[in-house]
Amino acid sequence: MLKRLLFISSFAICLSASAQKGQYIQVWGGFQSTQIDNAQESYYGSSSLESVNLVETDRPVFGIDYFWNFHNYFGLQTGLIYSMQGQKYNGFIIHDANDPKGNNPADSNINYTSQVLLNYIKVPFLIRFNSGKEETSIVDVSIFAGFQIAYLADVQDISSNPAPPANLTQDPIDFRKFYKPLDFEWTAGLQVNIFVSQYWGIAIGARYDRSLQDMESKDIVYNKNRQYPAEWYYPISVKKVSTPSQDDQYDRFSSKNNSVGAYLGIFVPIGR
């Protein structure tokens, strides 16, 4: 996905392009490479007993934008984005923490896969920098940057293969409690605008989003009267050779949502 972003950026720089004054509505969709970035995962499972790897996680993203180019070179942008994010893992453990007494040989020497899938609704507040459109030009370039509020709409999936024992997962748990309901992010991107006619145009763009704060809620308290599967401790969904303690959760490093993607859209003018 990063290669695609660099390609689009190089393509845009080579164009003789500019931007057009006015107000526009734009609908778009695309794919993004997403990651739950935590430096602790770089050494988590570094012993010969366990390992964990972050797997490339590509997910869709959709949006509707309103932008107002109040000047040939400057504008403002906002909108609504539905962003599907998360992290996939694979790894190896020599012994599953869900079998503390070691009674089950099947809980040893396990290769596993797992995933955390999260869906966010985002509202951006951006500044647009435009290159100044000439009347004869049908293409312009916009660069946008700013901040956005991301609301956790849904924890779509928390799962691992092999799955944890059914007797540990029979009581429902609200996985939303493991993540903050609001994630504050900064974002930036680049968009090539092709004016097909005076009534509509095509947008080809790329954007990068990253959390400004820890997106995990480390103050979650586990019920001491019951046993939880090791997969329900941070990093969520990952199998472990020992069940983390409550203090381990408090001491965990900050996690950041991280995504880079490309999109295709259609825009229409709504005012001059």
C-alpha cells in the first residue's frame, strides 16, 4: 500500500495541475493498509517459547466530503468517513496459557492466526492547499492536512485460530471496553482532481491517518471470580504462554491506529 501512495504522489507532482474555487461534494471509496501500532509488539514473544508477527491488514474505507475552496490556493474540508481497521497476527507458542496445568497435549506447540477488526466513523477538519486552476486546465492537485475525531462504531471481530476453549468464552464480554470510544487523529493526503465537465469530476487520492493518543483503554478491570482466555488480554486476540496480570495491562505501551490508503471518488460542484 505504501508503494501505491508513493506512485500516486509522483504522478501528481508530474502533472501541470491547479485547483478551482467553489464548493464541492465528493463521494469516494478505497482500500487501506491498517495497523495497531505498539512498540511492545516488537519484542513481545521474543523468547524461543513464543513469537508474534503483525500481518498485512488491508480493509475498505468509504467517505463523503464537503470542501470549500474559498481561494484559488486555499480551502477547508470536512465530511464523514466509515473506516474499517484493525490488525491481523500470526505466531507460535510452545504452550497455551488457557491450559495452566498442562493436561492437554493439543495445547502445546501451536501455530496460530488471530485478528482484531474495528470499525470507526470519522469526522475530519482539514485545510486544503490548491495549486491555482487555469481556465484551460482540466486537472488540478490538492494537498490536505489536519485533525479528525474517530468514533469507535463497532468491534467487528476478535478471534483466533485455534479458538480458545469454549468453557472460557461462554460468558459474553463487551470488547468495546478494551478500546477508547473516541480516537483523536491527525491526517494528511493528496488528491488529483480531473474535471470531466463543469458538472462533475473524478478524484484519485491517497491519505494517511494516525492516532494522537493511546487507542486502548488500559483501565479495564477483569472479574477476579472467573477465568478469562489469554486472548482477551492485550494484545487482544494473540495467544500467550502465560496469562498477563492486571498490572501488565496498566504497564502496556501506547497503541496507535495507523492507516495508509488510496481511493477513487466522484465530486460535483454545489456553489461558486
